[in-house]
Amino acid sequence: MKIAATQIEKGMTIKVREVFTISEKFAMHYPASCTNSIATHSILKSSPSYKVLTVSEVITTGAHRTQHKTVAEKHIEITLEGIDGICEISPKQKVVLI
């Protein structure tokens, strides 16, 4: 069953496409506290599953590129068992609940 990132809770086991390290090149698109990002496109049967240790919602502000406005963006920060650092996932993404 797929659930939205906003429904992820502590103690759940979720399946994701991959967890990748945020490089310095793309760091400006993510909250400063996050070291990893979660990809959820095309989740496969062989995709890894992780136990969720902590979940928090963070709102960051940034400049909108085309209109030169400051906008607020919501991010979900989660800690996964077996992954070093905090992972970021967009509230719009969905994961598979195990």
C-alpha cells in the first residue's frame, strides 16, 4: 500500500526506490540539516525497506527563481535504521508501507 510522506510515522517499515547522499552541488534545494534524500519513483519488489526511527516536519524559506519572491517549502525529515544522517523527503512523494 502506498502512503504519502506526510503519513509516515515512527516505527513504520517503508520501502523506497533509493536513498542518496545530497552533494554540495544540490544542497541549496534541501534543508541544511539533511545529508540524504529519498527517491521514490518506480518502487520495485527488490527495492530496499527501512524502519523509520524519527519523523519531523520542517518548513524552509527560499527565493523563487523566476519571480524573486521568498517562498516557504515543507519538507519531511526522517531518520532510517541503517542510514547515517537525516533523510529528506518531499510531502508530495509516496512510499510503500510494509
